[in-house]
Amino acid sequence: MTVINFDEFKRTPEYQDFQLANPDIGTLKVQAFTAYNALPVEGTDIMISKDIEEYRVVFFRGQTDSSGIIDNIQLPAPKSSIGSIEPPLYTVYDLTAIHTGFESIKQYSIGMFGGIKVIQYVKMIPEIILEGVEQNGN
């Protein structure tokens, strides 16, 4: 699978089909934290990607701020069907979170809806806690 960014993907033939299925924009807010949302985790690397045909398309890369937040990530999504009797359409993206000193890699699947803001909480577990659990046999 070839890894490309969104701008590169726009120059491929597969982009036209993706754009037809996802003409709207959904917004994502990511919040990385530890200790039951009490402590923000600054500097967590966040990547939003999606496998499309033979490509892994990277739509976003960034780091959380001092509040453990990245906000207003805009991602292509289907038109909103809120208020309709049909189930809402959405596009699934992969979120990967990495931070040295914490559980190796956190991965989530996120459904994005057109015109809707989605909030994804990323619970980071410090390695020292994981090591203590392994030593105690739990």
C-alpha cells in the first residue's frame, strides 16, 4: 500500500469517486488525556488516515497543544441526512496517536458526518503504569 497525503490523492483517478461520495465536510476535535481526563497530554502525535484502493491517504498530521487538544480538523464526509428517516451516512477514518513515554500506539476508527463536529477522546496510559501492571502479574 502506498502512503500519500491528501493533496497527492487529489491528483489520482480514485479521488473523483471519493469526492462524489464525500462532498461535505465534518469537523473533528481530538483530546488526549490521562488520569480519567484530569491531565491533558501535550505533544501527542495525531495522524488521520484512510485506506482508499491501493493508497493509505493521510488527511491530517499534528500534535496536541498544552490542553491536550487539536481542534477543527476538517475531513471530507457525506452530506448530512439529519432529520431524514434514512440512517445517517458517514465516512470512517483511522486515528493514530503516538507519544513517547505512553502506551505504544493508540488507534481508533472515527465516523465523520457532514456538517457535524465529532469529538474523539484519546486515553493515554503512561508506560510506568503499564510496567507496574506487568510486574504485579495483572
